[in-house]
Amino acid sequence: MTLRTRVLLLGVGLILAANLGLGAVMLAVQRQQVLGEVQLRARTFLDVLGVATVGPMASNRIDALDQQLAALIEQNLDALDIRYVAIVDTDLRVLAHSRQSLYGSTLNDAFAKEAAARDLSVVRTVRDEEGETLLVSLPVQTRVPDEHGIRWGTIIAGFGLDRLTSALFRTLIGSVASILLVTLVAAALAAAVLDGQIVRPLGRLTQAAAGLAEGDLSIRADVIGHDEIARLGNTFNQMADTLERNTRNLEDQVRSRTSELTESNRRLCDVNDRLQHLATTDGLTGLFNFRHFDATLRAELRRSARLSAPLTLLMLDVDHFKDYNDHCGHPAGDDILRRIGEILRARLRATDVPCRYGGEEFAVILLDSGKDAGLEVAEELRQRFEETPFAGEEHQPEGRLTVSIGVATFPMDGESAEELLRASDRALYAAKQAGRNRVVANDPGVQKEG
Amino acid sequence: MRGDESHMRFADPRHARVARHAWVPVALLAVAVTSCAPPARLPPPKPSASAASLAPGCLPGTVVAPRLRIGVPSHGTPRTLGHEALANALSRRLALPVEIILLDRYDEIDEGMANGLLEVAMLPPLEYVKARNRDPCLTARLTLVFDGTVLYSSYLVTRKDSGLTGLRQLVGHSVAFVDQTSASGWLFPVARLSELSVDPFRSLSDVLFLGNHRAVIEAVIDGRATAGATYPGALEGARRDGLDVGALAILGIAGRIPHDAVVVRPDIEPSQARAIIDALASLNSTTAEGRAALSFGEGLGGFVPSTDAFYDQVREVVRQVGRFAGGTP
């Protein structure tokens, strides 16, 4: 339910409630006033009748009573809605009555008895089959002021109130309807003014706030006038200005920080890469180091076992490298080691894992390769070393720089890393013993014996 | 019974026309009535229930009357069965012999009260005021009720064809009155005329004192007087007697006058005085006995308790007329 609807319903409801309440109060008040007026008129009527009848009552001139009563009733019938008038003596015997048939009868109702017992006028309101009736009595008496006198009898009269009440109600309904109509028109005008002055500006402000909430920082409320809502709109716009400015600044800062972070992260990755490289790579030859070799060998053995794939390990050692170092110096020896690394990287597949096992000893893991393939690769490597000229190799015992290679294959030469290393190491030893510059495969029989 | 119909001294038509200067002694009498302060005969009594009806400075009476004599103005009428019925009714109530004494003159009533010859008296209002001035212990105990009221009015009537519409227009015309002691037939009309600056002896062409109300009404109907002072009961009586009252119109109303007062001789013992008053008050027209006992007075319906203050309005009119007469030669 919109604010406009609620305000209208509230206003109309309040107006209706106020009118109904006011009408009820007016009805009650005016009824009391009318009742008081009727009582006053009735008392006056009875006073006049009392003055006119006291003489005839005191002198027992009943015919005069009838004349007086008939004349006064005729004069006041319309004004007072007289239902009946009775003149009774002190024994409540009817001396005159507006209903001729009651002459000579005795009244015995409660009001008549109360009226006869009281020295003052009695007023009561009763409701019977004829409707609401105002009963008024007047003692007919003669006395000197402040003294007791002679009570001749009592006048009792009933006055209808329904006609007056109905007239009053009709008048009041007309008044309330008129007031209601006027107030509703006024309410409609007030609602229109309210709509233009409050609801619509609030709607514009709400729309702007909704746009701002959805992220449109450029949206602003239309501000008209200088009232409270206009001040609210201006405040909202100032808030939006501040929010937009702060958001822009924050975004700039975020972008800047993000850029710095990205750069830092990149550098960190580089460092990590270098660290990873340094952790897994031999610094002299550029090949993987022993730690990487060891971890890779174990992992690949598990994979090969799971896939039932062969894996061959080559153990390579430079022949008489100590002699070379002694003769050519360690820098030259280091250079030889770097050249070996280059030869290995040049020949091997990307999936093969060449490592510097230690000193002048190298190891190569040939994935998915059986013994024959391993022997072939080993032989090719041996030949490339043999054919590659190295500075100062002429001083070697063989006149050239050569390598010996031991070959062991998973799973026939060993199922674990240790077994396979021992097997390849035995084969290398056998190659050394056989004269160096050769490739020797591990002999499973030897392994068994050993 | 009406005071206005009293004073038969002027009932004789030979006394009907009086000279203007007849006003002077009446005025002097009025002045004397109003200026006469009551003598302080007794010290102020202590208030008591029995002394409630006592005038200030008066002691309770001590005389227990062996019989009751009631002085009643005769108004020129003979004794009737009504008088006897009244005496009998009171005698039954009081267990005393009761005698109704008709007196033609008010001074006879005064003398009877003063000399112990009367125990009770009925006095017209003006006579009561004068008697009270003479004896401050004399107090109105009851007021007579006529036609259901303790008050009556004085009318100034004229013929409908007189062309007069107001009392001021009486200047230069003749007016008939009852006599100088009549409340409605002289005193109150004169007071009313004086309020309107109509001097009865300077402004009117003639002043007629005709002795009773019937004569006043007849004079106006006959055209012997342009207007006349009377009261409603007299008009009703004249109508019943066949006079052409319908030819008359009321020119003005003068005051509301208390009916006759009932007084008890001040030296009567209070409880007996109370019993007498109660006995009288118990008689009214609502009972057959009461109607019989009150039949001596036309329209008399009973007696109601009264006070001396109820007659202050009469004293006020007397005071007004006295001041007016003071300027009259």
C-alpha cells in the first residue's frame, strides 16, 4: 500500500470517525437541549393551565375545567405534541381529561401516584407502545409564598418526544452529511496538495535512492522548492556527491593496489620459479639435481608400476675425469660437465629426466622405455661424447674424453629406486671394469647373486 | 366578603359624588398609616416554636377563650346558612361554642378585638394594614382564597366605544371609584395612575365615589363615568346578574392585591390560637363540609397560612398614595 493510499485512507477514516463521533455528541447534546426545551414548554403549558384551572378546581366548576383544557390543548397541540392531559383531584379522580372517556375514573399508575404525593412538579421520560413520552405533573395549589397552602389537585400531561427526536435526527443527519461532504472535498483537495507537495517529491527521491542503491552513482534527485523535502533532496544529492567521489577514489586506489599486487605477484612467481629451478637444478650443468632425481625416480616408478610400463635408468660417469681435472684444471672440468649437460639435453626427449647425480656422475631416467631402447639411447650418448671434441682431452689415457654407462631397467633389474640404482651402478661398474667407454646393461643374474 | 365591597358608609348613592378635596383626609390617613411606627410594648421574646407566629416584641398570649367569636364584615349582606355552617364546623373541630358576628363597620371589629369581644376577625387588606399599625402584635395568620387564588387585581374598565386605549388617556375624563378605603376600588388604581403622572384630582374631569363595585360598573356601562375601578370578581358577578359587561373593555390593570386576612386576638393562648387557625385551614372546597362552611362568601375556597409580610405590597401602595397626596392641596 503506497504512502498516498495510506494517507488518504487515514485522512478519510479520521474524518469519518470525527464526523460520526461529532454527530453522536451533537445528537446527544441537542437531544438534551431539545428535551430541556420541551420540558420548559411543557412546564410553561402546565403553569398556564394551572393558573387557568385553579379557580374552577377551587370552586368545583368542572365544566370550566373542560373548557380551559380544551382551549389550551387546541392552542398547543402542534407545538407540544400533547398526548394527553389529565386534571385530577387529590384522590387522583379525573376531573377533566383530553380523552373524554376517562372522566370520573381514577388514575392509579405510578407516575400519577408520585405526582400526587409530591408538592413540586415531577418530570419523567418513559417509553411505551406509543413511543417515548415526557410525563410532567404540576400540583394545583393555592398558597402564600413560603407557606403551605391548599392542594386542589394535580395536572398530569404526556408529551410525545418521537416527533421532535425524529426531526432532530433528520436535521442532524443533514448537518453531518453536509459537514461530511465538505470535509471530504477538503480532504480530496488536501490529498491533492499532499500528493504534489510530499508524495511526488518523495517518489522522486525514492527513485533516485533506488538508482543509487543499484550502483548508479551519477543519479541525482530533482529538487523543487525550499521546503523540508527539498532540503532532504539536497542532502541526498550531497550524500550522492560524496559517495560518488569516495567511490571513484576508492576504485582508483584499488586499481593502483591491484596493479602493484599483480606486479609483486609476478615477481614472486619468478622468484618461486627460480627457487624451484634452483631447488631442482644443478647449477653447473643446468640438469636436474640429485634431490629432484630421487623424487622423480620414485614417483615415476610408482606410475610405471601402476601402468605396467617399463622404465630404464642410465648411470653415466666421465672416464678418468680426475686425471682431466688434474691436468686441465677444475674450470676446464667444470666446462666438460656443462658440455655433458648440453649433450644430454640435446639428445634426450622432453619427457626424459637427465640429472647430475654427483661429481662427474650423471643419471638419466627414460620413461616408458625398455632395456633395448635404453641401451640404444645410452650407446648414442656414448658415441656423441666420443665424437665430441673437448679441449685438453688429448691428455687423457685414451687420447680422448669418454663416458661409461650402466643400464638398468624396471622391473626386471629392480622394482624400487634403491634396487634400480644399485643395478645401474653395478652395470656402470661393469662398464668401467670392462675398459670404459662402453655401455653395459645390468645383468639380472649378477643382481641375484649380489 | 371583599374589602372592596366593604364600607357601607358610602353605599348610599347620596354619598356617591364627592368633592375633589375629599382626597385630603384620605391622604393624611394614608400618611399616618405609613409613618406610624409600632410601639415597643414588650422586650423581644426568645424564639420558640410557639412564638413563631408572634410579631417582634410581642409575648405569647395567655387567655384561653371559653368560646370563639369571629368578627366578619357583613358587606351589607344578611346572615346566611353559610355562616352557621362555618360556626358549626369550627365548633366540631374546636369543641367550643363558635359564634359568627357580622359587623357593618371595621372600627367595630377593631373595637371588638381591642376589648376582648372577638377572638378572631377577618379583615380586608387595607383594614388589616391599618389594624396592624394600631396593634403591632396583630398578625395575619390566614389569607382567604377566592377562585383558587390569594391575590386579585384591580381593573380600570371603560366602554369599548369610549375610544380610550390607555390609562394616560383618562386625563380630562370622569372616573368612578368605590370609596377611599377600597383597595381595588381606589387605592391600587390611584397608585397606578400616580405612576403614570395622572393626578386623580387635577387630571381627571370628575371623580365619583359610588360606594360599591356594582355601582361603579353600572356607571361605566350607563356612560355616567368614562372609566371605573373594580375587580374581576365584581365583573363576573355583574355578568351573572345580567349587566352588559360585554360592552366594557379593560383599560388597565393595577397591582395584585392580597385577599382578606384572618387575625387572632394577640392575647389568646398560642396553642388555642394554633387550633383555631388549623380548624379554619382545614375547611376548603374540596369537601362537602368545607363547601357548606364557606358558602357565605362567593367564590370562597378556603384559607391558607399567611404572614404579615404578604401584605407588604399593600403597605407599599399606601406609601405611594401618601406621597402622591402629600403634593395635593
